[in-house]
Amino acid sequence: MQIQEAAKALNTGGGHQPLALPDGNPFQGGNGEGEFYLSKSRLNRYIACPRSYLLHYDLVIVPLRPDRDLLIGRSTHRLIAAHHLARKKEEFIDAQSVLDSFWSKYIQKEEPPEDRQDMEAARTESFRYAQLFIRDVPLDPLEIERDFSIPLIDLENGDTLPVPLVGVIDLVDQPNGIPRPLEIKTRARKADAWQVRVALELTCYAWWVRQRIMETGAGEPDEIPVGYVNIIKTKTPTIQWQTDCRTIVDFLALYNTARAVYENIMDRRFYLNPGTHCNWCDYPAVCGKNKDAIVRNFGDAAYLRLWEADLI
Ligand code: SF4
């Protein structure tokens, strides 16, 4: 495999077109709007609980108040990405203005003081995590927040799914000459060793690297390195690296999983799959048909949509 050619293709980003960020706009393609696509978030949500997929993507039932940990994670990502983008231009970022632009819509004067204080604390936390990352994770990434939209292909018979796989890779570096997609995670505790092995999102990113390498004519890569850089949000935050690799076996499994999810969504199979994941799901009130909690968490319009969909 001609690693240098693959790296060059990544560097030049041939054909790179900015896309709508799937995580920033997770509803594109739901409800008949825009073109339908698959993403790691859609795959993971459907696999965990098809009913949750229906509620989130199809009926667009979203909490009125965004989840604090989610905001901390996004703000931390924003700062890290801004730092690396500025560094590429040999500039420095103004961290406070990056934070201002992210948090201004969540820290409003009219909010109750305790809610404002909570969001201010979350903002400070994210700054701390980004500082830790920038200090303790020395990287010179080839790509920063790299978006992609690529076909999913069955490597056994050449079949292609009719919808693309869309995603954004936090960082791509190149240790040992091989492009390596990296996902930054903010986690409450250290991840178990197996998590990096089974992570579908890392397989999606490795698939993108594999496609780019194949475009160069360099031949099928033996394996593609992937990694998590976990920011552990303990009292004294730490960094945990987890690295692994993906091979053709993983790409065959990715295709089969994606095809099953795609076909189930097209057939509108949105069954309930209750389990431990209900603990961190937004929708126990919906599944429990708790009207007061639904209106409180999601608002009247969401309640009406659920009623019209015959779900409550
Ligand atoms: S609460 Fe449980 S069953 Fe209901 S949507 Fe969420 S994960 Fe599925």
C-alpha cells in the first residue's frame, strides 16, 4: 500500500465539499425533508432502540432544555477544533470568544439565576477539558472536523446501499505513516478496553479512510488504525487513549449492519427495545405515556405530534 499517496489524498482533500453537520442537524432526512442518509448516530440510535430513532429523527421530539453533558462535550470539541484550525494557520484562538459564541444561546439573561449559574459552570468545565486536551495530547492532525458522504459497499459482491454514509471525524492524524481517524469523547469515567474494539463509529471513519486509500489506487489496506481520545471528567480530569484497528472483516460487518438498519427504517419498524439504555434515554416519559412530564420536557407541540402519531 502506498501510504504516502493515501496521506497526500487526505491532505489535499480531493473533492472535499462542506456538508451540513449531521450531528448539528440530526433531523435532515427525517420526515421527508432533504435526502435520507445514514450516520453513526442514526445507526447507533436505531440499534439501541428503534422507538428512540422514530421519536428523535422522524417525529423530531427534542428536549426543550439541552442536556448539560452534551453541551459540555460540544463546547469542548468546538474549542479543540478551533485551536487546531488556528494552529494550522500559525495563529492563536481567542478561547473566550469561541466560548461566547457557543454558549450565548444557552446562557440568557431571562433564565432563572440557578439555571444560568449551572450553564456558566458547564462553560467553565468545557474550557478546562479543552485546556487539558491541548496540553496533554500533542497532535499535528492532517484533518480537523473532516466531513464526508460516501457509499456503503458490500466488499463480497459489490452491492451498494442506496443511501450514503455521512459523518464528521474529529481529527485525523498519521502515526507510522498511516492515516488514523480519532474521536474525542468526554466521559464520566474511564472507558472499558472492549469499547474501542466494538465502536461502530470508528468503523465508519475507518471505512472513509479505506475509500480514500482505494481512490489513490494504492490497493486494499491490511488494517486501518483508529482511536478514542477520552477526556475523563473526574474531579481531576485525565486523558485516556484507546487505540485499535479496523480490517475488511469489520467493513463487511458494517455493511450488513447498515443494510439491516436501512431496510428496517424503510419498512418503518420502530419497536420498543427497553433495557438499561432507558437510563440515559430522553424518552422514558413518552414510553410511560406521562403527559405532564412530556409537556414539561418537550412542550405542547411535541405532545400533539406524539398524540397524532398514536404514541400516547
Ligand atoms: S425509554 Fe427505553 S424503550 Fe423508550 S425510547 Fe428510550 S430506550 Fe427506547
